[in-house]
Amino acid sequence: MSFDVAAPSDRHGPIGEPVVDEVTGLLTDPTTPVSAPAATTEQLDRLWDDKPGLWGRLTAVQNDAVGRRMMLTGFFFLLLGGSVDSVVMRLQLARPDSEIVGPQLYNELFTNHGSVTMFLVILPIFEGFAILTLPMLLGSREMPFPRLGAFAYWTFLMGGLLYYSSTLFSAVPDVGWFAYTPLSGPQFSPDLNVDFWVLGLGVAEIGAIAGAVEIIIAVLKLRAPGMTLARLPLYAWAMLITAFMILFAFTPLIVGSLLLELERGFGMHFFTPGAGGSSLLWQHLFWIFGHPEVYIQFLPATGIVSMVLPVMVRRRIAGYSWMVAAMIGIGFLSFGLWAHHMFTVGLPAIVLAFFAAASMVIAIPAGVQFFSWIATIWDGQVRWTTPMLFVFGFMITFVIGGITGVMVAAVPFDQQAHDSYFVVGHLHYVLIGGVAFPIFAGVYYWYPKFTGRMMSERLGRWNFWLLFVGVHVTFFPMHIVGLLGMPRRIYTYPEDAGWGLWNLISSLGLLLILPGIGLFVLNVWWSRKHGQRAGANPWGADSLEWALPSPPPQQGWTRLPIVHSRHPLWDQDELHRGDDRHEQLAHALGRWPLKWRAVLVVGTGNGEPEEVFRVANTSIWPFVTALGTVGIFASELLKLRLGALLGAAIVIGSVVMWNRPSPPLMTEEEELAFERDHGVPVRASGSLVVARWGMALAILFVSIAFGSFLLSYFYLRLENPVWPPAGVARPGLGIAAVVVVLFAAAAGAVGAGRRGILAGDRARLVRGLAIGSACAVAAVALLAVDLASADFGPGDHAYGSIFHTLGAFTIVLASVAVVMSVSTLVYAVRGHYSARRFSPVDNVARFWAATGVIAAISITVLYGAPYLTS
Amino acid sequence: MSERTPIPVDSPFEPAVRQASTVGLWVRTIGGPVVWIVHFAFVYFVAEAACATERSGSNGFVGSDALVVAIVVATVVAMAGCGALLVTARRADGDRVMARIGEVLGMGAAGATLVTGLAALVVGPC
């Protein structure tokens, strides 16, 4: 069976038959460089491969495995939640007065459709895509924290399954993907439906943040020698910005979800106006996540388009620096738009104006991107391959969605169109045109690299045209029916409303989309065995990954490339030539070490080699940690508080095991010998540089969470003219001062311990960690006692709820720091650290410094704000 | 010790290759957008606080006129910050591509800040 027009049968044979290195008409210069073969390729391939069998699958950490799994899981959830739900909804709405499904099931369908696509589909697909491709694209061998990547995958999967398990309990979430309070609160949603939404998706959100940390450090630190920031592929820029956005956007949502669950499960009052809460606080916390989330999905898509389009027109991207600036600009601006989802809730006029202005301004960087792509096409010659067709579909569809986006940025128009089908049409044009089409383009483009086979062009063209026409037939009428007044989220409508014809057309469009998706699945499946064999660079592309064999070996790059250009495969005759130092280092790393996984770290700005370190190997602990995490959430769902404690114990234990020092497989003398020869430090016991970046991002995550708690505190303060409520005494300042001093002492003692080990004095390290841990335990105990002895409870009023929650956050944060310092203390006593190998000590000291600052601010706010803001 | 080793490798203190700090690079590159978002957060929170206290019937965190003045002053200061960053980006040595990115972002941030601040003059407070 063949789906290709001009595909000779001899190109379809098994491995060993002739391989084509180009697709007809694409490659004008077939002599693009390839990675140099090396005698150690097979040895490294075995070293980097995951173990076989079930155990191997559970312990796998390699970026190929993690990336593929995340993408496949995302597509699986898409078929489950994206497709089935939408088919039933469109069948229901095809005719007026339809009774195929009732209102309750319809509520569940649109809630599931939105939640799954926004949380469980696009995000894991893009993060998985990044984890899969970035090391090859950047000239590196791995992601910085393979175990964290595995943890991200398991949490995505388990969170999704926990969410979907609601169907087994007939408790499918039914309050929309935004779960507005008070509808989602305990009064109006007393059953478990909303708990499944909060807790299931909460697990997946943790996975999203873990994946983001991986991506940020990979782009900034794990690149080929010579790859400066200005030579970064645009896809890497897009993923870097996206990952930072995930960190800044998902954290407030996690905090908001925590507050919602505390209100539902523990009787607290953050969103209950009668008790001093504010239902708008939830909307703020949700949309601070929710609007950037759209751009979190859009930016990776623009990165893919910026890689595919120049290759298909054989021209460099026009205005690289403008394109990067536009991506960064979109990343920032997207955090100033959240309240445009709240134009009708009664915000002050001037606040509406701020958000309307930002919502319109963001069209400018998006426009810059489009003009850049148009200029690139203008300057080149288009090859209408399937990836390019999807890029074309993206450009047409997203422009329409973008223009309607500017329309709803205008307050008067939005107040008319709000919650109408116009918005449904707009968002589907943005998300399908702006996100789904580039995903298809990316799959068609990179599929040959990972399978060694081309996807069928004939099936691809049918796939594209069915989807393109189907999307417009389905979603364009929604704009019209919305302007005719049809509200969204209604399960049926009367015949005399006049919306029947447009809804019928929309539903008929689905008859084109479904076979389109079916053909895509068929193409992926069929081409894996029968597709035309692909060589290293079938598209004649410019970026590094196309220099590797298709499919690449496990380690990707046996011999690291040396980069001199933004388009290395177009501009460089040879990938392994450079200045002597780079050449010798790349050559050495191709032959050595062969018993541990070595990865090169480079300077953030200049791409100069900075460190060679041993990246983590396979481990069961990410899986166990994810199990513990989902155990906490599942126990809370069933109100099994002891189960939640058990889950927390599993998480603590498995994280300690995950990070326990392993034999470095190399002596310090051997490390120094390599260092003398190549001028780059070697760390067989684990990186210092990457670990510092990881800790910096962990501190950033904690700081954003803390900031979200502070925002909630002061928002509730503003909503309450009297603070604390009448009859509640202001907190005493004496204990607060002692607690702050103890936390400062803990941070100082651990810092002194770090300085001790840097001076080679292990006793000072042990002393510092012991004193620091003791001070911290005392501070935590004092604070806990003071919270417990307050004359008001967390369920009494909003003040009590936020007071105890912020206090508990400080206790939890300090407890994490205590666990870190105690486990480091144990290893220090066992003699594990030295002036050269001290990375965990460094991390603990930095985390303690951050904890000290956050605790001081937290306690100042808790105890001081009632005095300062009365 | 090899000539190629940039610092003494037997140093007990943090034996890592010292890379040039990238703090300046990041300030020049994304300083403009950071100024914009700080300005945006400031004017939003001040407006929210002023209007919330006015709604609750108390005298207000700041009066309406003071709110407008605060927003205008914050806008002028933020735009001056964007201008300073722009000049710094233009004068900086080093990678011209990153400098160009910084310039574009600085100009864009100044424009976005101005558009945000103008709201105080065009639309009435609260």
C-alpha cells in the first residue's frame, strides 16, 4: 500500500536499503554537513540508553523517552477529551430544542473539553516536544535534570488519570474550565466534582512547572560550544520564554487552587463575601494564569513556524532580532491582560482602561512576527510540502483569530460579546489556527528525524485540507451566531432564536475535521513502517539536529558540534571545526568518559565551555515521588488526611533518595587532569553550575508562590474595611520578633557552614548545618504554637483563613529547608563533601538564605499589617 | 598548571571557570519590559486600592486627583527608565544582535507604558 504519488517502491524497504537524503525539489545544496562518526558511538549509545523491560520503563529518564511519552500522552488526552466531547456537543447543538444530552451532561462536556485541552493536551505536547528536540537542536546530549523530566511526565500522566477517574465516581467536573467561585465553592458544588478538577489538574500543574525548569536551564546552559544567545534557534528562544511564563503563570494558579481546596475541604473563607472573602480574588488568581496560558501555547507554536517556514522557502528568517524581541514582548505583555476576561465584573473604569490598552498593544509584537514571516516568504520560494501547508493554514487562521482578539480587547465591544459564541469562535481560531496547525506542521517536519521515515505527503495534503476547511466551516459561523446573541455554555436553544442554520453548519464542519484527524493518525501509524526512508537532512534544513542520523543515537551527539552561525548547516562546511580549544574539548568528549554520561555546560551569553558534568542516570525515585504526590492529592480528594500525610512522607523520602550522593566514578585527581588539559572543570559527582540554576529557579518558584499569597492577603485586606475583624485582637509582636531572629540565625549558620567547607573545614560545615537546623526547628515550633493558640480559627473569617494559611506556608517552607539541611548534615558527617564537591551544600545555603528573607517578610506582614494598614 | 586553565584549579574556592557576568546583558535586553510590568503592576494596584477603599465608603487610600497624579508621575518615571535603558543598550559593547533586541524592547516598553499611563488622563478614576 502506498499513499505517495512519486514514491518508488524501493524506497519503502527495511533498514539497509538505499536512503534518500533529500525530498525532491527541496534541497538546492545537498552537501550540508553531518555529525562526524566516532568509534565510541555504540558504546555511548548503550551508556545513554534506558534499561529494557517494565523496570526500564518505570526508571527511564532519557530525554527521548520522556519527550515521546509526554507527547503521546497529550495526544491521548486530546482524543479522549478534545475530540469526543466536542463531537457530542456539536451533535447536541446541531438542531434547536435538541435533547441528545441533558444540561448536566452538557455542563460536564464543556468543562472537560476546556480543562483537558488547556491543561492536559497542548502543554504536555509542547513540553514533550521541547524535551525531545532541544538537546539535538542545541548541540547537547541531554536535558539538565533527566529525573526531573521523568517526574514531570509521571505527574502529567497521573494527574490526568486522577482527573479522568472522576467518571468512575460519576463526579465529572461541571463548573467550566475556569471553576468560578462561588459556583465552585462548597455551597453550590458540595460533591467531589470540583475536587477532581482542583486536585487532578493540580498534579498536572506541578508537572508543567517541573518541565519548565528543565527547559529553561537546557536553553541557557546546555548548548554547543560557540552557540551564543544571538545564535539560538528561534524555537529555543520561544521555549525559553514559554518556560519562564509557565513558572510565573502556573504558580498563582496552584496557590489559587490551594485556597479553593482549603475553602472546600477545610471550611476556610477566601472567596465567600459573607465571611470577608471575595469571589473576584479567584478570578484574579485564575486569569493571572489563564491569559498567559494562551500565549504559553502560542509562543512554542511560533517557534515551530519560525523553524519550518525558512526551511520551506530556503531563506533565513527576516528580522531575527525583531522576532526575538516580539517573543519576549509577548511574554511580558501577556501578564498584563488577565483582567480583560473580567471586563463585565464591575472593575473600576481606569482599571478597565489599563487592561484594554495592554490587550491591544500585544497585537503589535504578534504583528511583527507575522510581517517577519511574510517577508521571509516574499524573499524566498515556497515549496508546498505538508509542513508548509500547515504553516500557511496557521497564518490565515491565526490572523482572523488575532483580529477578533483586538475586537474583544475593546471594552464596549467585549461587554456586548462577552460570554457569547463570538468568543468561542475567537478562541478556537486562536487555539486551532495558532497552536494546533503548527503542532501538525512540527510533527510532519520532525517525524523523519525521529523515525527515519518520511510521512506520506499524499495523506498529509488530505489531512491538511480536510482540517483547514473543516476548522473554518465549524468555527466561523460561531462569530455570526454570537453576534446574533447566542450565549456560550447553553445546552440547547429554541427554534425561534434563529440560530439553527449557523449551528448546523458548525456541526457539519466537524464531519471534515474528524476524518482529517483520522488521516493524521493513520499517517503517523502507516509511515512508521512504510514511509519513504529519510536521510539525515531530508528537508535541507539549517539547524543542528539535521546533522545527526535519522533516527539519532541515544546520546544524540557523540562528538559535539562547534557553532559559528545561526544557520550552521547552511553556513558551515564542517561542524567540528573551530578554535583549537573547542576542537580539542569536543574531540575529547567524543572519546571520554565512557562510563558516565557527560554533558557540557556553556556560558549563558557567550557559549564558551564552562563545565563538564555527570548528568543523572536512570532512577525509580521520580516515579515514586510522583506516586507520593498524586497520593497526597487523591487522599485529600477522599478526605483521608492520614493518607495525605503518608503521601507527603513518601515524597520526602523519595526526594531524599533521588538526590542522595552516588559514587562519582572518577577521582578528584582524574577530574583535575582533564581540567588541566582542556581548561574546563569536570564534575563527575554532579554539576555546580546547573545545580545553582536549578536552585535559583526553585527559589523563584517559591517566591512567586509567596507573592501570590501576599497578593491574596492584601486583596482581602482591601475588601475588608476593618482588619482584623471586629472583636479580634491584633497579634502579639514579641514571638514574631523571636521567630524572625531564629530564622535569620538558621540562614546565617548554614551560610557559615558553606564557607567552612569551601575552606576545607568539614567540622565547620557540620557545625553550621546542625546549629542552623536546630534554630529552624525552634522557629517552626514557636510559630506553629503561636498560630495554634490564636484566639480565632482558620474557618472563622477571611482574616483567620489567610492568617493561618500564610503562617502555614512559612512553616512548610522552613520545614523543607530543615529536611534539606538535615539530610545534607547526615552526608556531611559521613564525609561526602569537600572544597571541590560541595554542590548540595551550596544549594542548601542558598535555599536557606531565601527562606530567611521570605519568612521575615511573611511574619512582618502577618503580624505587622494589622497595625500598619488599619 | 596548564596555560589553558583560566583560574588556578587547585584553589579551594569554587573551582569553576569564571564567566563574564550576564546581568548587564539581561538588564539591557529585558530591562524595558521589566520597567513596563513594574509600572503596570504599580498603577493597577494603586488604582485598585484607591477605588476599593472609595467603594467601601471610607475616605479612600488616595483621593481621585492624587490617583491621577500618582499614575502620571509613575508613567513619567517609567518612561525615563526605558529611555535610560535604551541609551545604555545603544552604547554597550558586545553582541549587536542582543543590543538590537534590547533597543526594540526598550522602545516598545516605552510606548506601552505611555499608552497605559494615558488612561489616567483620558478615562476618569474609578
